[in-house]
Amino acid sequence: MTDADPYMQERHEMVERQIRARGVSDPEVLEAMRTVPRHLFVPPDLQRLAYQDRPLPIGGGQTISQPYIVAVMTELLELKRSDRVLEVGSGSGYQAALLGRIVDRVVSIERLPEVAAQARKNLQRAGIANVTVIVGDGTQGYPEEAPYDGIMITAAAPGVPEPLIEQLAEGGRLVAPVGNRDVQDLVRLIKRGGEVTSTTFGGVCFVPLIGRHGWRERFYDDLL
């Protein structure tokens, strides 16, 4: 524990006990989770809980996912430094910060303007400068910077949105929770030769992905 980073020891213990011990081994993912201060991405009154292996509310009906699931999803993208990554669902900005520690360029889309604004502030406080947070319908992707080597969806989709598959580069990987509003399967898609293969990696539970190619909600339909 230090004055500059009072949670350093807790963060290292999180990586060793909750993540490495459960099978995550990618050295870039482990190092990113050691260095990105998760407590800066949760509300101040919840910072004492930031390094427990649990999701936490961040406002707007959104959550920050538990560290282990974040690590698993990041590892499944099989990232390298030169990759361009699209994240759908910025939330507090924590997942984008981790991605930004591993790759050169991250675009993150958030549908709620107030949540996006907070994500930008959190990323700035954490010293992450290579992530751009955009307000919009993430289910439609962001074609302006496509194709992407990796795409991560951080909310539960009824199916993988077709625009995101179209924006995936040759050899690109897409990781998403897919299923109903209550329980989903974590899936990874890989595009090769214009064909997409899918592999399932167990059950998860995320908030719904809202948008034209996701779940629809009455207040959001008015914007479409």
C-alpha cells in the first residue's frame, strides 16, 4: 500500500488469487490488470470493494463486470499490440482501459451520454489516452474505423449483431455474451476466409444490449 496508489497490494492479490489461479495466463492481460486502477472506475463509495471478484453498480442501470470475467473475455480476444479493437458498451471505461494497455487503438461505443462522459473522465484519470469513447448505438458498430481485429460486446445480446460481424477483419475475433436477458453463453467468433466459426466458453450473466440489433426498449425505440 502506498500514498500514491493505496490499492496496489489489493490489485496484485486480485490478479494472483482471482485471475491467474483460475487459469488466465496471457501475460499482457495479467499485466494490464495489475496496472489499471479498477478503483478509479467505480463510484467513490464503492472503491473499498473494487478488487473483490464481483460486479458493481456504476449508475444508469449499468455495472462494471467482475474482474475474472473481464480477464477471460480479454484473453479470448488474443490481442497483439498492433490490433485495432472495438468495444460495445463503455460502461465505466474499465474494460476499455485494459484493452488500451494491450493494443494501440480502442474505439468504445456507449449509448448513454452521461455514462460515456463518466467513462471519458475515468480514462483520463487513469492516464489512458488511446481510447475514444463515442455515444451511439453499439449494435451498429463504428464503420468509420473498421475493420477491427478484435470486437468485444460487454452486454447480453440475443444474437451477434450482423454489422459487427461485417466490421470484423479477416482473422478477427469477436467475444460476446449471447442468450436471453437472464442467462447467456460466452461465445467467440473468428472470421476466416469470409466464414465465421463460433466457440462457446460457458455461462455468464450480463445486462441487456440495447439497440437496433440487440434488445429493444420503449424509451430507446423513440431514438431509432
